[in-house]
Amino acid sequence: MTKYYSMNQAAGYSIVTLMDKDQIAALGASLRQIDQKLLTPGKEEGITRVWYQGGEPYFDVFVELRQGKIQWFQFTLRGKSISWNPEHSGWQSGTTNELRADDITFYPASKVIENDKHPDWEFIQLVRSILETRAGEDIFDQILALFDTEN
């Protein structure tokens, strides 16, 4: 069992969630790549955006590539987020506004992430476990390699 803390944003407190190997495998298997034509082009020339959507609400993987190499990565699940960017030193974790029930969250393009003061290592490990179920696929292998860097 893998545990991680999720935030009950309505009540303002954390909940410990346990996830077994079958649940982790199901989340990984549910990721489907979204058609490139539906994505907004990258801001910079030569940037390719890739989006995988999972089988439950608020489950997404976003990657920006330059010449086939990851420039930025973000993973969101159940109101939690991690991201990696070579311009930052290390992993960033945070909380999304997706589980809130205010007016701004009714617009899908309005996701806001509030960064944690310290990385949420339990959630980061959970993300790694989910992505490991897709090992052997180039994009996921590249993402998994980020977990082994000193960033």
C-alpha cells in the first residue's frame, strides 16, 4: 500500500489516502494521449506539447518537449500536483483549485496551482509508482529518468 495526503479543501484538512498496486496500475493504464491538434501550440518555437488524460477527473500529465527532450513536466491527480522544470532546483509539489466549488473552477482552462512550501515526497513517490506502470514507452521513460536526477 502506498499512502499520500490529499487535501479536503472544503474542510481545510488533510486526509490520508491508501492506494494499493491494483489502483496504481489502473491509474497508469487509464492515461490516454490527447490529439495534438487540440492543444495550444507551445509559446516558443520548437516546443511540442503532449497531454495525457487519465480515466478520472483531475488526472492529467502534461509535457513540453524540445527536440524530443523534456523541458517541462506536470502531473495532477485529485487536487494535487507535481512539476519539474530545469530552471527550478528540484521537484515542486502543490495543490490545484480543481476540487474547489467556486466560480473560476467551472472553466476548464482555469487551473491554478498553489505550490507547497516543501515538496510532498509521499505524493511524488506515488506519481513515480503510477508512471512506472508505463515504463517502456519513450515519453514515460524520459519522465521516470527525471526522478533519478539530482534536480
